[in-house]
Amino acid sequence: MANIYKRAFLKHKIVSLADANLSVASAAVLYGLSVYTVFPVSKTSKGLVAFRLRDHYQRLVNSARIIGLDTFEPAWSFEKFTKVVKELVAANKPTKDVFVRATVHVDELVPGTRSRGLSTSLSMFVYEAKPILPQDGARLKTSVWRRIPDYAIPSRAKVNGAYVNSVLARQDAIDCGYDDCIFLDGHGHVCELSAANIFIVRDGVLITPDTMSDLLEGINRKTVLELAHDLKIPVVERGVDLTELYIADEVFACGTSAYIASVKEVDARIIGTGSIGPITQRIRDRHAKLLRGSDPTFANLITYL
Ligand code: PMP
């Protein structure tokens, strides 16, 4: 289980984690009607820094908009959100890198299956940052479960209830002895992992499924694309066939909790040399600096807490 810090935020105040609870009759519990994001806070020589906080806040707002949770946005602002992050992190005094999970819950009791005009509350808690994938040589299995399409539960909204889809697919992969799944979309194209986006390298070109592939528009996916431009690595966003993974020179996954994880095996086939490839290594090295605000080109992506 994750190591969770003792102070949490719920309904406009910092409380002990044990008291940060929602009713069993809330729509959040009944239908998984909540949207969330997770962002990293790193301990650096210049203090604690959050990575791409504005993007995380905006994705939370966008997720709420897509689902039709219309009481969150008018009640909050990025400035107010940042103030809570600062206060909560300070209250927990983390001694290591942490993740902060911020969730907008529909806390209205038994509202029936609808979304508009319902009461919402923001929660946040802090937990120890640990990668969800082996960083060197993750092993992936194509899932028998397909990614929920945009026309069913939109993947670009980070909706709690939709994570049943990820749980099914990742558990199947674990049961088969792998670290994580590869989701295909409804057309059989490569989509993402259970909680990370995917990139492949073929002949020096970085390729990732485009945003029409029913994936979550990951903030680290966007970061990798920006990094690739800066590193002058050619990059293409397009549909990706499963068999392209098998013959790729490099495959890696990226995400807040995946960091940049090199993939060594997909469906019992070894990828490239079986070791981390040169482009993955370059991206990983720069990404690690970005997270801590020690890369001058991308220093604006950091919020000092
Ligand atoms: N896809 C899914 C389904 C995820 O849950 C995550 C983790 N948030 C990602 C991709 C990666 O997104 P991010 O880079 O914003 O963490």
C-alpha cells in the first residue's frame, strides 16, 4: 500500500487523513462520479517544487467540464488551488519526493444518474512517490480488454469510474506475469498502458498514438513531445499498429507515476536490444531534470511551493 501522509484536504479545510471521508450514499461512491489528477512534488536544493501544476489544474477543470460537473469551476481558481497545495504540502513536511492526488468528487447524496447542478468537493492527499513500473525493462502484455472509447466514457477526462477499465486490463497482465497492459482502442490500434502513455522509436523517429486514439492526454506525453522538439528528435503523432511495437527499436512508457519507463518486452517479444535505447535515455535524463526545475529551458513548468 502507498505510504500516505497524515494530513489531507477536504471541503475547504485541512483535516487528518482519517477524517477525510465521503458518504457511502454520495454519487462519488455510487457511480465513481469524480475526476482527478496526480502531480509530482519534488524535494530540491531550492525547496519543494510542483511540476506543471497549471496543466494539472486545467486538466481537472476540463475533466469536470466534459462530465458536466458544473459547480467546481465557478468555485475554484488556479490561485486558490495552488494555495491549498502549498498549505497541504507544508502541513505534511515531506522528507522525500511525493505525489499529490487532487480529486473533485460529486458529494451529493443519491442524486440519481445525472451530473449538472450537483454539489462537489475537492480533496487532496499526499503520498510517497514510487514508480508504478520497473524503470528499466518493463514487460507488457496486450490486453484482451479494449480502452473505453471517447463515445462511451471519454478517455481525455480523468474520471474515477473509468479506471475499472484500467484495473481489468492491468490485473489481467499481472495474472499473466507481466508488469502492465497495452490497451488497444476499438479499431485495434495501440492506445496506452493502464496509467501511462506509450512512445516507440523507429529509425530515429519518435512515434506516439495521436489524441484520436481514445487515450488520456497525459501531461508527461505533452512534455516528452516538447522535449523531443528541443532535442531535435523527429516526432510523429499518428495511429500505431500493435505489430509496430514488436519491431520497434525502442519502446517506453511515460506518466507522472511511470516516469520514463523503458520497455524490454511486449507479448513475449524482446524489444530492440532488450536494454534501454539511446533516445529513451536522452528523454529520461532531461525529463528527470525538468521535474526538479533544474533545466533552464523548461524552468517555467515549475511552481515553487
Ligand atoms: N494514461 C492514463 C490512463 C493515466 O491514468 C495516466 C496517469 N495520469 C497517464 C496516461 C499519464 O498521464 P500524466 O502524464 O498526466 O500522468
